[in-house]
Amino acid sequence: MIAVGDLTAVKQALRAQRIETPSWAYANSGTRFKVFPQPGVPRTPEEKIADAAVVHKLTGVAPSVALHIPWDKVGDYGAMTAYARDLGVEIGAINTNVFQDEDYKLGSVTNPDPRIRRKATDHLLEAIDIMDATGSRDLKLWFSDGINYPGQDDIRDRQDRLAAALRETYERLGDHQRMLLEYKLFEPAFYATDVPDWGTSYAHCIELGERATVCIDTGHHAPGTNIEFIVAFLLRAGKLGAFDFNSRFYADDDLMVGAADPFQLFRIMYEIVRADALDPAYGIAFMLDQCHNIEAKIPAIIRSVMNVQEATAKALLVDRDALRAAQQSGDVLAANAVLMDAYNTDVRPLLAELRTEAGLDPDPIAAYHRSGYQEKIVAERAGGTQAGWGA
């Protein structure tokens, strides 16, 4: 049984939670085989921000939207920032793109051609200029760089080139800014990826300094990887900067977070709670990184935010005193039972109550469908070119 005082603390922690949504999740997306367009999809960065503002209005915990450059490139970032604030949201992480240019066939910052490396690094520096204009704290880097065949390039040389580009970029950061270095096991490089795992990202971040941290994309791991171990390790080292939340079943599926393995999401969030790292003041950015290929965009993002909230609420309900006692006494089954009791708790009534207390609808999905916003954007966005990529 959860005491009243404990529930008060749980609610307080949930009220303070912040989840960042990605601009690209509001756009058309798909696989390398096909992109299925949807009516009402944004045509401009401003329309993506407007959709993100609706998600925040209905959930109360998604006050920032991440941008992807050049997908969200505009002429006046100050005006974009003001527009976002007028809608009640802010610009979050700035994501770079060094994987969609013809020059990057053999890599970007690790390319053997110094001209192409210069071009890629200049793009990273441009992203920091955008951070300066928007007030963004986080520069998120992901590199598709790697090789497909043994001998295609020198593996160690590529690490040296990567380190040089990261160092130049890191030294350009402002005092309030930081770098988030993401990793990915494979794809599109299939023999050796230049930043394939958390250890590689961690090693480069250690070299760079305290404002370089690791970003964990929950879909970027081999099957069976214990992601919560990585979370615990990086928290202990002070090097966990952000999450890209999504769900995977085979590879980098970018499905809705918590869809395939909600128990894993709970275990990850427990490590966050155990480290007292849930509060935004701790500095971890809890971001979504998802592609909604066949499902409606905005309801999928709302559902994803709710999934993170539910996993967090369950993690907050773990009886940590009972868990510690069982662990220290060597009672394996009792320790596991404490976690399972929390995970099996239905926290939906608690979160509905929390939303009601905040003046929100207890059911954000139902509220969205009643709002008429979907019908509005379908009518208003009938012309023009939808955001997304073709396939």
C-alpha cells in the first residue's frame, strides 16, 4: 500500500517531468521502401511547432520541440523562437544532418576527403549558430559514418578524424551549451560504424570534457542488450545527457516508446528515479525520436508521452526501502517482487487525477479527438509540399 505522503511526492515528481517532442515526428516518414503521406501533415517548421504546442497543451509535460537542420531551416530563427513561445513551447535540441548529402556517401566527419570533412564540420558549427539564435542548450550529433567492407578505410584514422571534428565543435560551444553524442549499432554502415555503441560515445565525451555527454537512443542496441545497465553506468559517471525514446523489435524501428517492451521502459526509468535524476534540474533531456509511418502523428506522440509518464509513475512507486532490504539480505525473489509490484500497479487513475488537478483533460487522446484540431489542419494544409522525405 502506498502512503498518502508517498503519493504526494510521486505527484510532485510527475508534475515536474519534461518530455521533448521531435519536429520530424510530425512530418511524413516511412521506410526505405515507401513513405505514406497523411492529410494535415505540416508543410513548414512553424506548422510542426504548432502541432507540438497542441501536444503540450493536452499533456502539460512537453514544453519543448527539437529541431532538425536542414529539415527545419528558416531565415529568421529569432522569429521562429518567438513564434514558439507565443504558442507556449520552446525550441529544444538542435539536431544535425550529415547523412543526406551526396558528398557523404563515404562518410561525413570521418570521410577520407578533407574537403568533405570540412563541409560536415562546418554544418556542425552552423548548428551552434542556430543554438545561439534560439537559446537552445543541446547540440545532438549522430553520424551515419562507417564502412561496409574490410579494408575500405582505416578504422583508426576514422576515429582520429572523428575526434578532430568533435573537438573543433566542442570548443565552439557556449558556456551554457553542451554536446550530446548519439551512437548506433549499425545502418547504414554495415561492417563497422564509427560510433557504434555507448562505450565509443563515452570515450569521446571523456576526451572532450564535462559538457560532452552521451545520448542513449533506446532503439540503437543489439537484441538482448541491458539498456538499464548502460543508464546506471553513465549516471554513475555523470555522462548521461539525454535519451532518444522509441521502441524497437528487430533493429532501429523508431516505433512508439513502450510499444514493444513497456517493462524495459519501466526498468530504465527506475534507474533514473534511483539516481534522483528525474528532475529537469539534473540536466537529462528526455526526448522522443520516433517515426510514425502508418499511425496518426499527433495522437501517436501524445500516446508516447503518456507511455513515458506511466513508466515513470510506476518507477516512482517502487518501495526503495523494501527493495534495499531484500537486496542486502540476499532475498532474490522478494527483491524482484518489489519491482514487479510497482510495475503491475495501474497508474492510469493516478495520472488522470494529476491531469485533472492541473486543469487538463484526464484523457489527452480523447481530448485531442474532441478538439477538432485534426479536422482543422486537414482543411488548412490542403496545398503546398508536406514535410518529410520521399521513398
